[in-house]
Amino acid sequence: MLRRSLKEILEFKEDITFDSPYRHYVIDGLFSDEVLNQISDSNYLLNAKGNVSEFNNEYEGKIAISHLDHESGEVFSVLNYLNSNEFVIFLRKLTGIPDLYGDPQFNGGGIHLIPRGGKLGIHIDFSRAIFDNTKFRRVNCLLYLNKDWKKDWEGALELWDNKPSEGGICIKKIYPIFNRLVIFGTSKNSWHGHPTLLNCPEEVLRKSLATYYYSFEHGDDLDEHSTVY
């Protein structure tokens, strides 16, 4: 399934580690293109078996499919790998959080599809596991599936140094290109999103897979809260 060695990535993790505005990791080409080619079609993803939610409000415009299982085919295989012992152990070593756990239900995660005109406002994430509020949310993984994505379509993941209403500014943009994995910690300062309305063609969706990881040990966000915009 993988094209690159996780062991080698850990040996040279300084090459994929960035500290501004907060620590994050960008890994390109981790998965086999052949594997991701099978799941990058918009219609395939739209027909995945799971809980479908549509959001269209002032903060976000997207389609989310969570609680996927083996009936979803190869996309579940990729999500299941991101939740596997092998990959979670890799995340523990990469982030230094020794007791990370995945979420086999992909609560809030799974498949995210953003249509033309959609967006995701700058926010910090909910702080506890939906399925167990004794676990703190600590790490996000976002795997992008967009071939030939153009910058003028917008949709870059923006990392901000503070809440926009409190004077925050965008410090970094990460474009959602095919086979790019972005990993970052969830904290009280991990403001992120893609707030500009997508300008892609009508037939194009911004496609990503999202998996979230939890720990009994808290980070710097001790409050219990939902997503904060």
C-alpha cells in the first residue's frame, strides 16, 4: 500500500517537519499512486457506504462521510491502514505522544468533499473524543486526493497564528495535491481551515480523507469544547 518507508521517514523527519505557526508535518508520495488512483474518483467517494452529512452554513460548506466499513471497498482499506497499529506507532514516534489511539468509527473524519463555493472557516477542533470524553484529541491526519489541483481554485489548507477575529493571520498555505499527507497536533492554538470559497469547476470536488487520534494524556487544551470558529 505504501510507496515510502515509515522507518526512513522517521530517520529523516527533519525534512518533513515544520514549526511555524505550530508544528506540522507534510509527507508527499507516501501511498502507492495505484492505490490512491482507485479511490480518487468523485463519484466513487460520493457512493461510499457510511453516514453522510452535508454542511452549508456561514462556517463550512462540505459533504462528510463517516463510520465507513469494509463495504466501502478500497477507501476503507486506506482509512483502516491510517488507523492500523503500524501507522499509529509511527505517529507516536513522530509526534512524541506515547499513547495515541485511533478511532475506528472515524467520528468527524472519514471522507471530506468540498464542492465549488464550499469552504471551511478557520477553527480549532473539538477537544475530546466524541466516543469517550476521557480521551483528548491530539493529532489530525489529512490525506489529499486531488489530481491537477490549480492554485487559483483556492482550497489550500491555511495555518493561522491566532483566531481571525483576534488579529490572527495566515502564516502558511499547504495546497491539497494528490498523495499529500498533512499531520498536525490539535491544540488551543492550532487554527486552520480553507476559508476562501472554492473556485474550482462545477464537476470538481476538493477531496480528502481525515483521521483523528486521541490520548488519555492531555496537550495544552484542557477545556472540553466542540469546534471553535
